[in-house]
Amino acid sequence: MNDLNLHARIFRTGTAWYADIDDLGDPLPEDPYWYGLYDSQPAAVEAACTRIASLSTTQCHRLSHGALTA
């Protein structure tokens, strides 16, 4: 089973809030799984949480529909 150990990073950049999601095993800021810019900190946190939930659901869906071997 391939686990994704994701974390979100939220910080202010000038007048916007930056959010990204990366893998704890390979936390390269120049290559995140996802990123976005938002007008407020709550919007950035909500977007990151929603994206992590989506990635988790997608991974679970893939695992449950994977090929079965005998």
C-alpha cells in the first residue's frame, strides 16, 4: 500500500495567502502536489483541507478498485 503523508503549508505573501500541499517524504516547495493563492487565511486553510480530503478519497478509490491477485 502506498501511503501519502501530506501536509499543508499556509503563509502570507504580500497581500495574498499562499497554500500548498506536499508529501512529507519529499517536501520540495518547487514541486507541490497542489497550490493556490487566496484573499484570506481561512479561505487558504479551507482550500487546502478540501484538497487533502479529495486526494485521500481519490487514493482510497484507486486502492479499492485496484487489480486483485490470487
